[in-house]
Amino acid sequence: MSRWLALAHRLSGLALALFLPVHFWVLGRALELDAFLAWTEQPLVKFAEWGLVVLLALHLAGGLRVLMLEFLPWRDWAKGLAAGVAGFALAAGLAFALAL
């Protein structure tokens, strides 16, 4: 499970790094054209926003897990961190989806 979470942490970080230039480009376009913002109301874009929130939550929780494993003494509960990371990411995504 820890290998999968480590992979998910790295992949979510890569996806977020690829997302940032697009995000800044969209912000720049939104300042010029109000009609461009109407594009963000499409269902596919709303779904992509939900995916972004899940990626951010996954990356945050995975980073905290790595910090805890690095700086805290090893305990039996360390394996439970994996379930906590996945649960946190899904809960954040669900909370965001329900608020839409």
C-alpha cells in the first residue's frame, strides 16, 4: 500500500506541476475576456476541478505522510497512515463535489 501511495504522491505532484502553467494562462485570458469564464461552467470543466481538488488533497496528505515517516519514530500505526491519506483525499473530493 505504501508503494502505491508513494507513486500516487509523485504522480499527483507531476500532474499539479503540469496544471500550473495552464492555470496561469487561463487566469491571464480571463482578465482579457469575460466570455472565457463562461467556458468554466461546462460539466467537463467542473469535473476537472473536482479531480484537481482530489489531486491536491492526495498530494498534501501524501506529503504529510512522508514527513511523519521521516521525522517521527516508527510505530505500528505507520501503516495506518496509508489508509488515512487515501481517506483524506476522497473526503476532500467528496466535500468539493457536494458543494458544487
